[in-house]
Amino acid sequence: MIKHRGFPSRLPSSDFQFTIRRPNKKGATPLKARERYADRRFADRRADEHFMWALWTCFGEEPFERGNLDAGRLNWLMGREVEEAEKPFDPVSYEALLKINVPRAMVSFPEVFEEDYEGSA
């Protein structure tokens, strides 16, 4: 399992996790799209925004390996802002390649793509 150096481990001042420390002995948690409802808490929406900022800052438009990225946080973006970058796609592999769907991400998180956005703040 690749560890993405420089990727934030969590949302500052919160319990929202962005990375995991070590691989699960039983295998990786499956990646699957989770429904985001309009009535989600502000803190959850903020965590999604900061996670997208971290993905964009670290990887940009290039495909990236799942590695130590938290499946729970990825699942909120899967199938929309983050999508499969390879066929066939193995949702339970730490080596699975993903990519940001930039047009969709720009609509969902316009603040992230502004020049003066400070995601770590």
C-alpha cells in the first residue's frame, strides 16, 4: 500500500479522517458511491470540500493510486467527483487507480478551484 506523503491525515480540528495508517489484514474496504443528501451537516460538507482540495493539490488531473486514502471519505466522492481511472477496476485493491472528474468537481466544489482557496485553513 502506497502512502501518499504530504497528504493531510485529517481535517484540522476534527475527527474527519483522510488517510489510514496501515492496510487492513482482511483486505481493503470496498470503494462504492455513497449518496450525498442535501441535508448533510455543515461539518460533513466541509470535510468533503477539504478532502477534494487535498486531492486536487496532490494529484491534479493525473490518475492516482488509492493507497492509504480513507475509503469512507473517498466513497462520498466516488462515482461523481472521483472516478475509476482503469478498466477493469478493482474496488477492493489498494493499488486501484482513481482520477478526479474535474468538470464535475468544479461544479460541486467551486471554491476549491479558486486561486486564493486555502484548504488547510
